[in-house]
Amino acid sequence: MTAPVATAGAPPILELQAVSKRFTKPLDSVDRISNVLGAGLREEVVHAVDGVSLAIQPGEVVGLVGESGCGKSTLGRMAVGLHSLSAGRRLWKGVDIAPGASQRSRRDRLAIQMIFQDPYASINPRMRVRDIVGEAPVAHGLVPAREQDAYVEQLLRQVGLDASAMRRFPHQFSGGQRARIGIARALAVKPEFLVCDEAVAALDVSIQAQVLNLFIALRNQLQLTYLFISHDLGVVRHLSDRVVIMYLGRVVESAPADTIFSGPNHPYTQALLQSEPKLEVGKRVFIPVKGEIPSPLRPPAGCHFHPRCPKAMAHCATERPALREVAPGHLSACHLNGGG
């Protein structure tokens, strides 16, 4: 990977400052009636993302990793603006992009695009590829209507599809081809920043490699910046300059990709790496704490994250460990290996 070229004093292309997202399930009519009778029911609140800060430099590829349910997809949707923020700020090139900000230009609103995990679910099955890819640039005035066909043909060739594909419907393509259509649609409005949410998770290994190589080529050709969300550590290792680890809606470690894979600091990151599939004959035995379901990613007993933590279990249960710099460019939310 080519390291991003940072301009001295330039702000991050995208920055999230202490952002949180809470989903609330309101009480239904039965619950409200029950409360009248003294049930004392309350609205259910899920803290999907809790106080996450993340700054991404122009040209950088940041891999966002964590197990299912950790909040990484929610964070990606917050970054692109599909989810509102319950708390915190979102900045584009140093400018706050709060909802409804009138000073934002159309170009800035189009500059962040998302590529979804299931391209078939995010594509209108009744539209031909010509309209799926070409509708947005024409509607936003980026391309004249008379040049739509030529523009779509160029995009399809750029993502490795034949120009004849523009006349076909989504169901006429394989999964890998539909993934390329999703990429072409995102590129159609000339973005600078792409949020890729498990963009290759549904593909077999050989097609994954082709699409990942396509992402690398497009980054170099178009000077793109990526937030690449994945649970596959092999994919992240191949593509990312920096890796951010999420656990229970919080960032617990952030470091250059080589550092994460060679010397992880946080016990959860270590557990993730140990659980990565390996082609070897063997057997792993997990001994759960009494009453718990065994899990390869469950932190060991004795502390919120690690039994050797000098702060002890009671401390981590009441005070969230803060991200600290344990080495240049390496942040970790753990009391181990650095005091605190």
C-alpha cells in the first residue's frame, strides 16, 4: 500500500468527535396501559456507538474491525450521514457538517458515499444498470443527460465490467459483478471518501481478491480515501494503512496495520487475532466462567478486559479505560502495558 501524503497543517478529511448513537424503542400501547396499573416499564435504549473519536487523513485507508454487533456498521452510517448523531460532531475537512447546514455545497454533500454489504439488496431490481449508475450524476448536474450512456460505459470499464452490461438488470449478474456495479454507482458522483461496509463479505475468496485489488487500483487512480469496515482480518491486513478495533460500541485500539498484526496491546485485539482462521490441524478448548456461554472473544475472567490488569476488576467496571498512546501512533484502551 502507498502511504497517504499528508499536507502539513491540513485537517483530516473526515473527523468524528466523541460521537454516540442511541436507538430507543418507545413503549407501545400495552406497555403504557401496564404503567397505568403500576408496572413501571421504561423505554429500551441501545447504545450502539458510545463516545467514539476517529480522524481519517486524505488518501488513508482505515480498517474498522470488530465482531458482529460491536457498532462498526452503525459508525460507518454515521460517518456517511445515513444515521444522525445522538451526541458528538462530524467534521468534513475541518468544517462541522451538522444536519441542515446551509453552508455545505452540493459537491461536499456528494463527496462521501457508501458501498453496502449486499449490493443486490441496495440496488433497485427493476432498473437497468444504465439507470442505476447514471441516474445520480445526471440528477445532480455532474453529467449532461445526452452523455449519460458514455459516462456509464466509462465507469463500467473502470470497475472491470463490459459496456454491454448497462442494458441488463441486476438479477442477470453474479455476486461479484453486482459488487462491481455497487462500486460504479458510488463512483458515479465523483466522491472523495468511500465508506465500504463489509463490501466483500458475501463473495468467495477468489472474487474477494479481485475486488480488493480493484479497490487498491481505484484508490491510486482517483486519490480516494476509505473507511473499510470488515470482520475479516485478512481483508483488513491486505488493504489498510491503519486499523481501528471496536468493542461494545467503543474504540479500544488504533494503530498502523503492521503494528496491530505484529504487536497488539489490547487483550480484545489479541483475542481477535488468535481467533483468525488458520490452516492447521488442532483443537482449541474454551473454559467459560460459570454461568456464561463459551466464546473465543470473551475477555478473560478477573477484570473487565484482562486478569493481570493492575487497576483490578472493580476499577474497569466503574471507569472506562481511556485511549492512551502506548507507542508512537499506537493508541490502546487498556491499563496493561503502560500503567495508567
